[in-house]
Amino acid sequence: MIVVVDIKAMRYIYTSPNYAEWTGWRNEEWKTGGVQFVFTRLPEEDRAGVTIFSELMNSYFQKIA
């Protein structure tokens, strides 16, 4: 499962076909709702971990850019 995010727009520009199957959300919801949509659908107890992981990934890519 892969998603590609346009960080500046906070939108998903690609979601692998099996994401809808895995999450139960239609791919169109991912693309039109963006990152904010996904965060509102995450269980509260998962948000902190997702935020930390996102910060780590952003830091990594900033260093190699």
C-alpha cells in the first residue's frame, strides 16, 4: 500500500488501488479530502503516532533534497 502526498497542498496525488480495500474509504475520498480528511477519520489514539511518523519522514526528505 502506497500513497504519494503533495506536501504543500496536503493532498494525496496517488493512492495504490488496495488502499480503499484496506481502509474502507474510497480512493476518491483520499484524493479530494486530502490529509485533513484522513486525520479526521483516524482513531484518536493513533493520531499522535501518525504525527510523529510524518514529522520523521518530512525531516528525512528535507535532508536529502
